[in-house]
Amino acid sequence: MCPPEIALLKTFVHYFLHLAFPAVIAFVFYRNQWKRVYLILLATMLVDLDHLFADPIFDPNRMSVGFHFLHSYYAIAVYFLLLFFKGNLRIIGIGLLFHMLTDFQDFVLWCH
Ligand SMILES: [Zn+2]
């Protein structure tokens, strides 16, 4: 079990990485079109729809990465390949890989 203040910090870091940090990525790497890029990065959160096929949908003792099909290592390999394309595909790849990193740190670095 996590002490409540650690659980709160963990939740904060999770949503910060999901919602605020993509804005930083967009602003640093795509400054002249950061709003458009930020929206694409946010849209990559749709990969969490694969949780709907799992029972229970959310389990704090289960790592998403390597479990749900859009979080599988095969899927991650595809997201990595997206980086080699130009334009929106690359942005989607960045968003998806960063999403996986967020889910990974959420499980590996913290108590449950
Ligand atoms: Zn996820």
C-alpha cells in the first residue's frame, strides 16, 4: 500500500506527464505549431481505450505496458517505427512512446 501523500504525488506526476508535459514537448520541438502538435499528442491518449477489453478495466497492481494490446511490446515497436516518418505520424509516434514511458514509470517507480 502507498501512503496517501505518496499516492497523491504519484497521481499528480501521472497526470502531469499525460497532460502538461506534452505541451512542453510541443513547445520545445514544434514551437511555431505547438498548439496543433499538443492536440495530436493529447489524442494519443486514445490508446488507453484498449483497457476496456481488460477485466478489471483498471488494476493498480498490473502494469499496462506489456499487458493491453495497444501497450504490448509489438505495438511499442510499431510506435517506434513511426518516428522514422515525417509530419503527423512522427508526432503520433512521439506521443505514443511517451505515453508508454508514463505508464511504465507509474508502475515501476512507485508503490501500489
Ligand atoms: Zn496507457
